[in-house]
Amino acid sequence: MPETPPLDDADLDLVAALQVAPRAPLSALADVLGSSASTVGRRLTRLADERLLRVIGQVDWPMLAEGNPMHIWVATVPGQARQVAGRLAELPEIPFVATTTGRTDVYCSLHATRRAGARELLMSRIPSVPGVRSAHTELVLRASTKSDSWRLRRLGDDQLRALREVADPLHEPVEPATVADFTTEELGAVELLRHDGRASAAEVARALGISRSTAYRLTQSLLRRGLVRPRVEIEPALLGYALEVVVELHAAPGAIQQVADALARHPSARYVSIVAGTSSVIHHGVFRNEEGLAAFLTHDLAAFPGITACEVSVMLDVLRRYWIGREDGRLGTAG
């Protein structure tokens, strides 16, 4: 695998713009970035061809599975962490896998299609993976923020306002939607947008064999209701955030929601969830370096009343993120 090329300032500006408006036309992105549509298009194509960036569609939980996701910490036989992580990354129910430091050797998340499938994974399939010694699980009850909300902070206020004007409007659904609530065409559009968050109505129409106007209505409906949320998929290290951690926090019962909401507003937050288990809140965050993490642990957390303890797992090597394999910062195939 060749060395991952560094991103220059123009690349980083484009990533930051796409994080705000993932489906914005090239012309709109060019206007905001002070470039031309052809230049922006070539840059975006290069980043995609080099497997450094992809715009995907983040799908609402009930569209994927019966139950909520789970956090899992896996202790392994000494020297077997990488092999165990690799085997877990092969399971279709595991969207995220990384080797870690901390109380265990591997961290992963689980999102099984059926509750019975989750039980089988936790009770049989994961414990039987060669090299696994034990596993500890926390059930996600509620997410305060997800990965589509994390932003690379480098654009000015005027640029952000212009991007928000061309971004797709987002209105969270009043009632959670499940697979049974959708037509075959709607589910087909979800699957297409999940793998290509910038797919146009014309592309959806061709793939599904429907009219362009119908494809446009389907796409806009899914986006407006927040059932599919386009976002940039790129390794945080390429953006200057080389340190990635999962922090398990213990909080007094009356402070749990307050702590989760406060953490969700922190600039490091990629995924914050309230959980059922030995922890109360789990904060998945990214930092530029160890000093940034130290400031978060010693200063920022101290400002949140109700936290009684925390435990930190540092990611050493991410093998899979949102069902997409990783190797040396490059994106692999989607599961």
C-alpha cells in the first residue's frame, strides 16, 4: 500500500464545505471556496479515486435493525488483538472495529438486524472467535450526536452561511420509521444514498427503473425526514486529528442527560450516547494530540457537574468504520 498523501489546504477546505453541505452542487462549492466548478470537481474526484474521501448516507437506526446499537469491549489473548479485530471486522453486524489501549484490546460496535441475531453474536459467535478471552457490552439507549454532526472548523462565518443556504433541509421524523414503513422503491433509494450520498435523482431513477420526478420526490423525502443524512467519510487523522478515543463516563442519574448534551456540543464529539451498562454516557471523540485529550479530561470534563468517574480507551488502529474497511487511512469496500 503506497503512503497516504497529505491533504493540502484546498483539500481541507473542500472537506469542511462538504461536511456542511454534502450534496451541494460543484458550482455552489466553488463559489464558497473561491474556485471554479471544474477545479472543485477534479479535486473531489482525485480524493475519491485515491480512496481518501467518500460522501455516504448515514441511515436512521430503525431502518437498519430492530434494536439499538451496542458498544463492545473485547479482551484478547496476548498477541492476538489484531487477529481478533480482523475477524470481527468480517462480521456484517459490526460497523466499527479498532484495536485499543485501555482495559481491553479491541473496541467495536454491534448493530444486528434482529434481536435474536444480537443475542447469538454476544453469547456465541463473538466469544468463539479465536483469541477472545471476554467481552463487555453496553447498550445504546439514546444518541445525543452522531458522526454527521462533527465538523472540521476552518471556514469563515460567511462561507458557512452560504453553504447552509444550499444544504438539504433536515427535519427529524416525528415517529421512528422502520423498514416495514417503506415501499420497495424507497428502500432502493435508501440503499443507493447509503453508499453514495451525492447520488442525483437521475442516478436513482436509472438504478431503480423509475421516472426522474419520482426519484427526486423519494430522495427529497428521505433527506427532509432525516432518514438518510449525507456526510463525509474520511479518516480523522487525515484532517489533523490523529488521536481518537472512547471515553466511558459515570454520572449521577439526574445528570446523565445534561452530561450527554454538554458532551455533544464539545468540538471533539463524533458520537455521544447514553447507555445501559456499567457506564452512563459514552463519548467517542477525536483530538489533534495528547495535549488536547489531557485538556479535555482535566479541564473540560470538570465543567460538567454530575460526572463521578471516567475510563479512556485510545484507538490504535481502526480496521472498519461505518461498515467500510480501512487501511493506512484509505477507504476500502463497504460491507
